[in-house]
Amino acid sequence: MEQETAPPRRGYRLREIAGAYGIGLRTVQRAVADGELVAHRCGKVVLVTPADLAAWESTFQRVGGGGHHFFRQQAHGLGQGAT
């Protein structure tokens, strides 16, 4: 008996991206509106390709290490002069 393989994933819905990254849907929608995340509309569905998702992820700012004091900055208003 032949087993069918699923076709490769061609796109992700914005809600899926929000859930996978643990961020709000509105944050993802804002990234699309601001042009930071490329998305494509197919009817009523908005999709992001794996390549566009990877490109967006590569723009994320690194936190921690390298002398950054993220938690101290967070406690003092996200780095407004805190080290």
C-alpha cells in the first residue's frame, strides 16, 4: 500500500505565525502593514511563505549575551539609558 506524502508547506496564516512565535496576532498584522513581513492575499486568506517568514525572523533583534542587560533594561523602561 502506497503512503501519500503531504506536499511541502507553501504558506502560513498570520494566526499560525503568532502562535508559533508566542506573539500577538496584532503584532504580526502590524509587521505586515509596516512592510516588515511580506504577505500575500489569496481570496480572504493572508499567507506568508516560508522564505518570507525566515527573512522576517532574521531581522529579530538578539537579546542577551554580548554585554546586553535585557532584564535590567526591561525593569528600567526597556533600556532608556539603563545598563
